[in-house]
Amino acid sequence: MTIIDGKRIAEELLLELKEKQTPRRFLAGFLIGKDSASESFQKLKEETARQLGVDYRIYRFPKTESSDSLREKVGEIAAHTTCGGILVQLPIPEHLNKQYILNAIPREKDVDVLGERAMGAFYAERGTVLPPAVATVEEILKRMKFELTGKIAAVVGPGFLIGRPIATWLMGRAKELFVLRRGSDYEVLKHADLVVSGAGKAGLLKPEMLKRGAGVVDFSYSQNENQKLVGDLDISHLEDGALSFYTPTPGGTGPVLVAKLLENFYRLNSAH
């Protein structure tokens, strides 16, 4: 059973980026409201960008800011010729119109592939870059030499940032795909060769619920009853050989996701 070392994969990806010309344009990160998880993830993005010499600028706004005001400000920054990419840290306060704000990001500067124009291109398989979560799954499967053809895949939690784009990508590649929501019949997981989870529920996936020898890519970060940071996969009673591979939390998908995000920034700025 292989425990995926996301930090090592990210280091290798960043080394590859260091060999390329650093984009001259800056990368803008928008942080709306105060959320400890968002703050720490934004900090990780900033630190990783600085390792590469990328000019990463954070714009902070109070949660009281209106959707119209935020859309206008995202558009203003994006309009700068010296801006090469926009990131809006999710989640944002619930009262705000998330998609309305994200749609202010031009497709050619949409590093996260969250605006409707960039998403539409991705769904039509015409996108310049993949959503970072999709690129993370692709990278892990490539390194594990996991071939999707003829395999059954399952996505647990069809969320906006993780589950939905990954399910779309898997749909045309796996033999069969199950998308599970809260209240779904989890029995189907016993047939899945690959499980990608982003439900955000600590210990949701017990080893006995999964097919022996399956691979698990876990994107979730949540605290258990001991205030320990864990994923959806319960590894407390995981027997050796129960799975072919899995990503731990922390240190699994997170570092790879950030590296893929910066890879997108480089790709979108390759002509500048």
C-alpha cells in the first residue's frame, strides 16, 4: 500500500517550474472575510509563489463588502496589463453571489478555472489549463500508473471546487462513474477502483466500505473530535494492503494542488 507523499510531488513540480522563465506579471489573491482555513491556505499559496519568485499580491476585503463591489474590484485588478492571474479564495461568505463575482475573472487569467467562461472551455475540453483539483488527480494517477480505462470510479461530495470538475473529467475516462451525495447509497463504493473524496466529513470513509485494493484521493481537511486535522478517509484501522494507495491529510493533495495552481499561472503567462 502506497501512501502518497504530496509534499515530495509538489517539490518535484516546483523544481520543473523553476527551470522555466518566471512570469513578469503578478498573481492576485482575493481573501474575503476572516476564515482560519482560508488564511492558512492563502499563506501556503503566497509562500510557494515566493519560492518561485512570483509576485503574489493579496487583496483583503471585509465580509460586509457587497457582491457588486467585489465583482467590480476583481474586474479592476484583472484589467491591469501587469496582472497575469486572479485567485479568489473559497469559501466566501454565504450572503455573497459567488459565481457572479468569479465571472469577473477573464478566462485567460482564471488560474483556478472557476469563472463560467473558463469552466465552459474546460467542460468542452477546449481549456488552456485544467482546474487544479483535476490536475492533482491526473498527476497522482500518472505517478501511480493507474489506468482509468475499464475502471469504476466514485466521487464523494460533488462540490463546486473539487467534486464537480473531477466528476466531469472522470466521466469520459472511467468505464463507470458514481457521484455520491449526502444520503446516497455508499454500498457502490465496494465496486469502485478509484474513490475521490471531498465531502469534508472527518472519517466518513471506513476501510470496510471500500473495495480491497482501491485507490483513494482525499481532498478533505477537517478536524476530528481530538481537534486533529484529518481527511474523509478513516485511516485509524487501515490494514496494510487494504488499499493500493491513498493520500494522507495533511501532506497529500494540498501541496500538489498549490503546485498545480502555480503551474496554471505559468501556462497562462507563457506568451508574456
